[in-house]
Amino acid sequence: MTNASLPPAHVPWRLVLLLGALTAFAPMSIDMYLSSLPSIGRTLNAAPDQTQATLAAFFAGMAIGQVFYGPASDRFGRRPPLLVGVGLFIAASIVCAVAPNIETLIAARFVQALGGCVGPVIARAVVRDRFSHTDTARVLSLMTLIMGLAPVLAPQLGGVVQFVAGWRGVFWALVMFGVLIAAWVVLSLTESRSAATEAQARSENPLKAYVALFGMRRLMGYALAGALNGAVLFTYISGAPDLVMGTYGHSPLVFNLVFAFNAVGIIGASQINRFLLRRSTPDQVLARASVASIVAALLLTLAAWTGFGGQWTVLPLLFAALSLYGLMGGNTMAGALSVDPQRAGSTSALMGSASFGAGAVASWAGAALHDGTPRPVAGVMFACLVGSALAIFLLALPGAKKIQA
């Protein structure tokens, strides 16, 4: 199946389900506990900035850990690093569940992310091992359908678990999630790394591999576009609780519904992407979606700054801007993975680390500019999408070769 064309009627659902589950470590670990932050603060006598630090620590761990798993998966295969990372996630989740103070929880969240970040790195590399450029974009869109269930279900599940077992129960639920994923990998995931990828990885150290990737202009265009597009999502994730429950005064239940509704928008757009790819290349869809996202973000920024329509204008425009992430995310990733398939693991790691790194910076910027209005969230999102468009049109697309679907 390696690099073969995927007929539109044939969907490898068993593989897609597993790979989609592997990409769900981050949304499960973030979305399940967001509504528990006030309870964590009360239990551990932590200030709001300290509880927010548990989220920032997770972002940092996701950004840093992927740098190591990518080259390791190219050299040693996809399965061994995956099982090591999932094991680390399980162990750190146990520490989170029994943390006696906020400092321990922050440290454990960092390590939890170091383990969990292996999932998306390996999942994307496996997709590129098996499929062509266009089919990679299609399969990544299918994976978004699976992964997208996490933001829809995780807040609801987290709320139920918190009600029944408190915030510590949320982390015990994540322990169970990690154990199930580990068993699934052992039983179902076959090795997909090619001999050419292994030979390439063994011929160079990881630093040399990253230096080579940084020298590829087109790949850097996709990487910057993907990172800044991802930063839009992280800006929303970090700012949404205060915006919906603080600025607009809604209950946690309404917040969870808004969060789920926006996740459905992202999922829906990712599935529209699959159908668009039957008539257009991933790069063509990416270019059009980038322009549309800037328009949506500009309107959102104008509404936020003028106050026109209040939340009834801001929240629908936020939905529109976020939904376009579903059209852009898979296509930027597919484009990057197509540049140098023999370094698929390292490319996947670079893309993931760049996304979480940019997300951490964007989240910090949104927090630093916080003024009790939607303006910081809207402004940061608009700036990120402009930067993403510049990377697409100035770096990625000019160097792209015509790729047949």
C-alpha cells in the first residue's frame, strides 16, 4: 500500500480509527480538565495563574517531546517509540491524579505531554508511509473526524467524571485511556517504516536531519503555515473559558456546548475537505481556505473592537474562523510530508513541535493582552492567520510541483 493511490470508495477504517485515536492524546488531556481548573485551584490552594500554568506546561511538553520522537521513529521504527511514549503518558497521568500540590501537578503535566505527544507524531508518519500526497490529505481529514470527537465528548465526559469522582478522577480516566491505546497498538498496528527511511535515518544524526529540513524552503512554508494556523486553535482553547464564562457570563454547561459546537465545525470542514480533494489538489484547497480564513478573522476582529452585535456576532464569527482550520490543517501537513517522504518522522515532529510552540506563544500573547473583552483573542487569531497566508503564498506554493491526485 506504500505511496499507493487510495480509491475514493476504499477507506481503511481500522487503521484510520487507530491513528485518529493516537492523535487524541492532546485534546483528551486538555479538554477533559478545562472545567476542573477552578476545583484544582481550590483543592491545591493555587492561584489562577498557577492553574493556568498546568496548561502552559502541557503545551511546552507537547512542543519539546515531538522533536525526539520523530527521528527516533525514522531510525527504530514506528512502534517502539510509540509504546515508550504511551507508557510515559500513563505513568505521568498517575502522578497527576495523586499530586499533593500545584507544583507537582505542573511538573507531571509537562511529563504527561512528553509522553502523549508521541501519538500524533507517529500517526502522521504512518499515514505518509502508506499513502501518496493527495491520499495523505484525505486520510488526515478522516483522522480529524475521529480526533474531532475528543473536543466534542471530552468536556462532557470530563464534567461527568469531575461530578462523580472530582478532578483527580479526570486524570484516572486519562490513565485508562492510555492503557487502552497501548493495548490497541500492540494488537493492531504493524510496522510501516520503509527500508529507505531506515537507511536515511541511520546515515545521519537527528540534528543533521533537522538541518536538512530547515533548508527546504517549501517545507518551511508549510511548517510556518501549519504552526500559525494551529496557534489560532490554541489561542481559542486558552482564551475560550474566560471569554465564554467570564466576559459573557455563561455557565460551565453553556461553555461545554459552545466548545463542542466549534469542534463540530472543525470536523465538518475537514470532511468537506475530503470531497474538495476529488476535484482539487491539497495546495489549491489550502490557498482558497487561507484567504477565506483571513476574511473571517478580519470580520471577527472588527466585531470584537467595535462591539457590534456583542456575543451574537463574535461567537458565530469565531465559529467560522475556527471551522476553516479543518480545511487547512490536513493540507498543510500533507504538503509538508510530501516534500521529503524519507524523513517523514522528523517532518511530522517538526510540524507538531512548531504548532505547539507557536500555540504556546500565541496563548501567552492572548493572556498578556487580556482586558476582559474578545479583542485579544480576535487580534491574535487575525495576526496568526495573516502570517500563515504569507507563508503559504510566499514560501510553500511557489516551490510546489504539480502533483496529480
